[in-house]
Amino acid sequence: YGRSDSSGAVYSGRPALIKGEMEYELPSNGPVSFAIYDTRGGLVQLFFTDRLNNKGTYVFNYEFHTSHLPKGVYFARLRFDGQVRKEQRFEF
């Protein structure tokens, strides 16, 4: 069902739901935020903001509904201490 890309995101054509996995490593303790953005940098969906994490490696799964979104390119971005630490790209 669907296909997977190198970022761990799973999608098929124009999916109603995108499921992904985000793995990241933090060099120190600090605030982490995760959200989906459009190509203009507009917030599409906020998952969490300024969640305090300790130094280490983390993995989490996420999903978001796309049926209400226009066709286009979107980005899942993980920020650590205000800087983009990891990004996944979706196009549907």
C-alpha cells in the first residue's frame, strides 16, 4: 500500500493520509519542535513545539491528513534550539 521514499514518508498519488517516521540525534539538551509547512513557509500542522529533550537519539512516527490541502510540495521540519535539524519533503 503506497510507496516509501528515503525520508521514511509513505504516500501514494494523492493520499488522504501521509505517514512518516522522523529519526534525529540531539548533540545536547534543548527544545525541539515539529511541524508541516508549505513551500511559502506557512504552517500547515503543528505537532509539538519547544518540547524539552535530552541529548540522544530519538525516533517517532507521525501522520497527517492531506484531503483538505491543495496539490503541491510540503515539508516536515524538526527544529532544535530554533534551527532546522531535519527536513522531509512531500509532493502530492
